[in-house]
Amino acid sequence: MVKVALLIGISEYEPGLNTLPGSVKDVDAMQRVLAHSEIGDFAEADITVLKNPKRQEMEDAIYTLFSDRKKDDLLLLYFSGHGIKDESGKLYLATRTTRKENGKLVKPSAVGATFLHESINESRSQRQVIILDCCFSGAIAQGMTVKDDGALNLKEQLGGKGRAILTSSSVIEYSFGSDGSENPGHENAGLSTYTRYLVEGLEKGTADLNGDGWISVDELHEYTSAKVKEAAPAMTPKFFPVEEGHKILLAKSSKDDPKLKYRKEAESRAGQGKFSPFARRILDILRDELGFTIEEATAIEDEVLRPYRDYEGKLIEYEQVLLDAVKIEYPFSEATQRDLKDYQKRLGLLDEDIISVEQRVFSLSESIVRVAQVGKEGRVILTSSSATQYSFEQQGSELSIYTRYLVEGIETGAADQDDDGWISVDELHEYASNKVQEVSPAMSPQFYPVREGFRIVLAKSPHKASKVKATGKTALLIGVSEYPAGLNPLPSAKKDVLALQRVLQNPEMGGFDEVSTLINPEPTRMQEAIETIFSERSKDDLILLYFSGNALKDESGKFYFATSITRKTSKGNLIKSSTVPASFVHEIMRDSRAKRQVVILDSCFSGAFAEGLTVK
């Protein structure tokens, strides 16, 4: 009887497959514990190590491992690397030269599970252990047959006497490599999650769960699986024993070793990554009885608690990346949501693990990201009409059509369409736009957000929220209702300003701490007021500029705000010096430090204002 092992680790791959630096380290660690005379006790000459082999070399080595063996020989095959499934779900072990074409696996470049099945089934050895540390490794059991039987139930029959297959993941799961959190000087630094705990269970003797001095395959699986689930809950190591395969003995343990006794006591007392005050005292007493120094005991405890700390570290990382993401984009697009889900899987976190994290972050995104705008630019322009349309006053109404529904949406809370107690700019636009279209289909209110501008919050829903605490929210409301001959007066413009002022100043609605109004200004006064509101602001201030009145376009289509002295020549040409050009406001907005800028224009051709407005 001999004990023979083949250890394969593949870290280097063709373009299209990520490198796995930990795989060759996994092999070295497994070789160390198997060759140790007090652990695995495999003869050095009977351990074959392959690092980054090509397909033929790998198949030859697998064939050699299983052929010409006696029934009492113990054969161990270990693989660390990429596992790939083809379109039909069949598993392949990637080699150094495995490649994909048009996203599909080139099958002759990889070692198929069917080849492994044949080698296993044809071997005379009745003690076979296969350990696969790769993605989708649970798929290895699919399709396995026994020489004289048909297809097998993978939980009951995998062929041959005394066979056991241990896999790092299920049929559909990823496996996870090193997260880089290990102590670089530690001998197990850089190992994959699964192999790290395989090696630990063998090397420390902690996988000897019944304390009989031997580590059986089922004990190793049970220990490793529990540790992996602590560190990466989304990983589900699998175990497929046949007949007495679960009782194959892989290694010895020093059952009387004081360090092992202390470690097992610490593991039994570790609850959710910490020791209770009572457990702490019990361990201190045991430490003194065994004659350990505090440093020795702490080193053991750190190893015991490491899976919990790895798990906590992944939650912290997930939360930080999520916080960074919501600063750039929120709510997430479908593509971003897919990326987030894949990232969660890569970290090995279950949905239930991240519920509290997401609730906390998304709550912050609503109350902070939306209220205290983040991102380089948060600008949005709402207009009552497109670049070519007129705006209309509501017959029989004191307010213009557009402003009437802006005010109504805030004052009644009807614009709070997601019912979260906040009215964001996009919600206000959607509400007012729908209402305007109902009464005046020819009008098409427009919405021009830049980056996160659409998530700027203008008000709270008055019936659901407490009073708003003003935090750098400033508004300038301009209404021009009186004009020289040649331009129609707009009596509603002044009323529009006063109505919007009322809801913005209301602490249960807008909660603005400063709302300035300007009625029928001349160009110089209007320009001074606009420059003042945008200058000398902090980056987190919210600036709102509102205009109700006439607007004009020149021969080239450029947009101008009409003032109380705006007029035209006898030939009908606009006297531009009597207006405020859009380009002036554009420049002021671009130069402002405020990163939350909202412009609302209730005028003809107001969509043209957004044309030519660029970000620095």
C-alpha cells in the first residue's frame, strides 16, 4: 500500500482568464502538510507537483496517478485554478494554455471532467480523494458513472469503493482567492479561502473533530466548510463520498498537543468573532494551566477569529465601495446593479449579509447624497417649454400654467412620487410636466440634468416630514410682468414669484434660508442679482434661480431674458443691450463653487437656455 498525491496549481493563463497568483502557493502549502511526517506522512517521492502545466502534461499526470494501482493504494488529486463550464454546463479544468474564442471555451485547450471521470473509474484503487479548489467545482460530480452502472445519483453513488470528492464550491458558485488581508510573513499568506482552511485543519490538527488522533476526509470537509462559511458565506463547499470514502484517513493529528487543546477551546468559545467576558476568563485560566505566554495564546486566538475578521473586512469593503458608487450614480442603472451583484458574489457575501449595509448606505444616499449633493457637478435646468415653443398663462388663473403646477406639487406634496418624504428635482419635473400636458398639450416642459443634478432635493413633502433645517439653500426669484410697447405684459409673472417664494420659505416645505425676489428689473440690476447669488458660495450650497417672464431669441437662435426695458428696433430686431443674455448666466454658473445648481425658467423658448451651457 502506498500513498500517492498529484498536486496541480495554475496561476498563469492566456488573455481572457484572470491570473490566480494564489494557486501555486496553494500547491506549495498542500505539499508541505502532506509531506510532513507528523501530518500527511506522504513520501516526498510520491508527491507530484505540477505548476502551470499545458493540457497534455496535465492529462498525462492524471492518467499516471490513477493507472497501475493496487486496491489499497491511497490516491489524492488536488487542483487549484480556474474551473470553466461550457454552454451545456459541463466542467473543464483550465490549463496554462486554455483559451476562449468569441467568449466560448476552446474545449481541446482544457481538461474535461469526463477525462477525470474515466481515469477515476478505471483505477483499481479503492481509496481515492479528489480535492478541487476552483469555480463551479461541484459540477465535477455531474455525469460520473461506474463501469457497470448507468448515470449516478451524485449524493449516493459516484462509483468505486472508498471515493471522496471535496469541492470548494457548488455547481453554480464562484470560489475565492486571497483577499490580500493575510500577514505577508505568514506561511499561509496568499492562499485561496478554501485551501487556507484545508491546510489549517491538517497542519494545526483542528480538523480532528473527534480527537482520536486521525483526520478523516469527512472531518476535514466539515472543518473546512465551517471555516469557509464564516469567512465567505456565499461559498458552499461540497462533499461527495461513496461507500466508506468519507472515512478515508488523510492525516494524523497531535491530539495531546497543548496548542491544539487551547485552539479547540478557543474555537468552541468564539461567538460571532469575539469572546464573551466569561469565555475570556475561561481561556485565561486554560492558558495559565498550559503554561502559555500571552503572546502565544493571542497568536492562536487571532487564527481562530480570522474567518470572522475576514468576513467583517469584506462587509466593510462592500460598504465603502457602495458608498463610493452612490456618489457617482444613484439610483443605479441595470448595468450597475448587475456589476454590484457580481461584486457581492466575488466577495462571497449572501443577500442576508448585506441587507443592513445596503439599508444604511441607501438611507444615507437619500438623506445625504440627495440633500447634501455630491459629485463634481450637480446642475439641473427645468424649462416650461422647448427651444421652439411658447409658454402660456392659464386662462382664469392667477399663475402661469407651468409655475402653477410647480407650486402645487410642492405645496400639496403630490410631487413626492416615490413617497419617501422628499421632493427631488426629477420628481417635481415629472409631476409638473404631466399636469401641464394635460391642460396644454402643445407645451413640452424640458429637463436638463448634469451628472447627479436630477437627485437634488428641493423640498420635503409637507405632510410626511418635520421642518426642514436650512443648510445653505438660497434662491433668487425674478419676475418681469411689465414691458415697453412691443412686448405683451405678463401679469402672472409677479404672482408666480410670490407663490414660489411662499413654498420655498415655508420650513415644512422648501425650508430655504434665503429667498430673494426681483420684480421688473432693468438689465444691470438683474445681472448684479444673478452674479451675487452664485458668487462666494461653498461647494455644498444649493442655489436656485427662477425666472418668469418674456424671453426672446435673436436671428441666430440665441436666448435672451427680457427685462423691464427690453425693446426692439423699428425693423423688429432685438436691442440686445436691453436684455440679459443666456451666455452671461452660463458664465456665472460655471464660475460658481456651488455644486448644486437649479435653474427654473417659465418663459417662451426657455429650452434654448440650455444650449451652449457646458461644464468646465
